Amino acid sequence: SLIQGFAGGLAADLPVSELREKRAQRARANRRYREAHELLTKLLRSDPEAHDATLLLSQVAEDLNQHGEARDALLRAVRIELKRGLTQPAMDNWIN
């Protein structure tokens, strides 16, 4: 579903998943890691193949010192990349 409009009155039609991801990015930038984690977890429940959100969850989990969850999210991101034929990004994420 789409959210019509955006904070501040800007005319935009954003998918709910995109809106959640942007809110999570803002929360992380403001060091509200638990809020970012909650937003990303909800997003990924409804769209488990959301690649950018999966990578962001890995970073947020690291911010929260949840290293196992960070590793699992990174592995999911690599799997998504490989399914999409994105070999180089998958290798970069695996190595780094």
C-alpha cells in the first residue's frame, strides 16, 4: 500500500516499506538504534527480500552490539544479492 503525502506537506506517494526504511535511516542517524531496529524488523516481516533494509538492519544490529543478528542479516543480504545475480556486491559484503 502507499502512503500519500509526506511530513512537511510534500506531495509524494511512497510505498510503506520505503517510508519505514527512510524513517529507520533517520532514527539511526540520530542514534535511536532501537527505533531503527523496530522499523526495519517490521519492514522485513512484510518484505523479506528488501535488500537495502537488510543491510541497514545488519548495521543497526552492530550498533546495538547484537553481533549474531548483524551477521545473520548480512548473510541474508548476500543471499539476496546472489539470487539477483549481483555477484560483485555479494563478494564485497562477504569479504568486508
